[in-house]
Amino acid sequence: MARREVLVQLDDDLVTQLDDLAAQLGTNRSELLRRGATAVITSEDLATADRELVAAYQRQPADPALIQSARRLAAQTVP
């Protein structure tokens, strides 16, 4: 995959922490920043999906009979 160089300004303490962690993990600062960016994007995607699911249930609540069935099943299977 093609990469593009991007300028990011970080304070000295954060750079030191990144470098220390990179050394511990046997990688480099750029790889850690790529992983961090991916984690932020993934986290936001999951949060968006959660918000959409909540909104869907608010528009169309679950059938009470389905909820009751799920409770009975859970009560039978949980020790």
C-alpha cells in the first residue's frame, strides 16, 4: 500500500514515550502512530454502530414477548 508522509507535531514527553514503547515492542514510532490511528478509526466506527443500534431500538422497541423469552432462556442457562 502506498504511503504518504504526514507532519504531526507532538510534545517531547509523548515522543519519548512512543520511542520507549516502540523499543519495547521491537518496532518504530511511525508504526505505533499507524496502529494508533487505526485504533481511533475502528473505535469510532464501533461507537457509531452502537449509536445507530440504540437509535433503531428507540424507533422500534423490541417485542416484549421476545424480551421475556430471552429472559427465560437466560435464567435456564445461567448457573
